[in-house]
Amino acid sequence: MSAMDSSFDEPDYDYAASIAGRAMRSMAEQRIAPTPANFAVWFLYFGDGHEDLRNAIDLLIDHNRPFDARTNQDLFKTYVAPQVSAAVVDTSERLQALMGAAKEFLATAIADNHSQMQGISEVADQGKAGVDPKALVAQLMNELARAATRATRLEAGFAEKTRELDVIRDSLSRSEERARTDTLTGLANRRALDEFLRKAQATAAWGEPLSVLMLDIDHFKTFNDNFGHGVGDQVLRLMAKVLREKVREQDLPARYGGEELIAVLPDADLATCAEIAERIRHALAECTITRRSTGEVLPSISVSIGVAQYRAGEAITDLIERCDRALYLAKGSGRNRVVTETELDRVGTAG
């Protein structure tokens, strides 16, 4: 059952009212607009289940992240939005029509077989009755020709429906891919990220290393304020392109939220992950950004990157939280740099 399905269960009135009250109070504390979509997110947050949503919001709160419009939209799209779209409904209807057609084809084939068997039986009976062999051969040839025609017609019909099924299969594959992809950056979204992390954690439990890196644009708010959100989106797409190109084939680059991107690196220790992070940072620093509308060359961008490695037995949220802390240490210590979790330990010891 999807998150949206469970939100329409019929809970006890008092329980539902209590959850709704807690949701509205928390939205007010976080200065979140009380829209239906935002309310759905926070109602599920305080309801039973939905651990992934709760972990995501808790992490944002723990790090004093603002719940801006983009973050709220990401939460809704990832954890609440119903996955059944008009395309899926259309696909279901087309499948029903194809199954009906297949049943008709099969029924026709069965009827034709019966007709063919009956015709051949009649020819055989005439042979026993002493009918002219030439006439029998002619009748038999006629029955076989009719059978061949029916078979060709059925084969053509099945071939056409097979092609339709291929189209539907491709459509479903594209729909599934869209449901797992962030629309702005083209990277994996939070739903795909969570699934990948669960699988990677299972592999890491057998001793394989697993690392993550998280990157954030330095002074992105100032960049947006000066040049507009359209240019900001262009920068995010550039970040995503560089991230996708610099990680390995087996890695998963994803949009974590807002301007933060993340990459999960199975079978990579901390040093390997830090090396890849440094390549990403360097490549972005060398990028030239041109404003599409005017051709104006904009100031270069830089990113801060945090890196952490999975520790046996820990929750994935602990790994992400440690990586996030490393990212903020990178920002707090001058920006435009890569910081690994080992520096967190040094900071903690020095403190």
C-alpha cells in the first residue's frame, strides 16, 4: 500500500484529530504554509508507519534546515504523491482491452479447430462411403486451405497485439523511471535513493565498504537572489551533470533536497570516496556558466562536500547524518573544500 493509500484509511476520529492538531502546530513552528499538500506530509509524519518520511523530516529539523517551498514540494512528491497517474490508468485500460482481444482470438482459434476437425471428419466419412477419391482430395485440399487462411489471420492478429504489448511495456518502464527521477536534475530522487541505500546497506553488512558524499553549492541563496531562480536551476542541472560524469558506473548520484546532491558509492572506502569528491569539486570550479537569455558569463561556482563511510551495524540515517555534518564543517571552515568524517573526530577531540 502506498503512502497516499494509507492516508485515506478511516482512523478513529479522536486519533485523527490529535494527529491533525500536532501536524498544524509543527507546520506553524516551522513556518510552513498550511496547504493541502504540506498538511498531507505532516499528517503522515505524525501518523503510524512512514519511517522514511519521518527520518527525512527529523534530519532536516536536527540541522535547522528551512522548509522552503522547494523542500516541501520534494517531500510531497517523494513520500506522499500518489503514484497512479492518468498514464497508468490509460495503461490499465489498454491492458484490459488487449486481454479481451486475446480471449476472442483464442475462442476463435478453438472454434476454427473444431470446424476444421469436423470438415476433415466429413471427408473421411465420405471416403468410407466410396466417394470418388478425386473429389475427396479436392475437399481435403479445400479444408486445409481454409485452415491455413484462418491460421494466417490469427497469427497476424496476435502479432499486432504483441506489438501493442511491447508499447505498453515500454510505457510502463518509462513511467517507472519517471517516478524514480528528479524532474529538475534528471538524477535519482529520494525514493530511488532510499531503495538503493537499503540494498547497499545489505551488501555492506557482509563487509563490503560503502561510502557517501554530499555536496552543496556555496552561497547559493545569494546566487539565486542576484541572478534569479531560473539561473539557479541551470546551476543545479550543471552540478547534476558533473556529479553523474565523475562518479563510477555502479554509484548512484541523486538529489537529496533543495540544492543538496548526494552520491552513494558501494564498494568504496573513505579515501576512494574523498578522491572522487575532490574530482567533482575541482571540475565544478572550472565550469563556466553562461546566462542563456543574454549570453552573460556568470561568476564561477564552488561547492562544499562532506564524505562519510558506513560503519557495520549502524542505521543508514546515522551515515547520512555524519556525512551531513562533514558537509557543514566544510562550509564552516571556508567552503570550496572536501571534508571527511575523520575531521569531525578531530574537531570533537579538540573541543
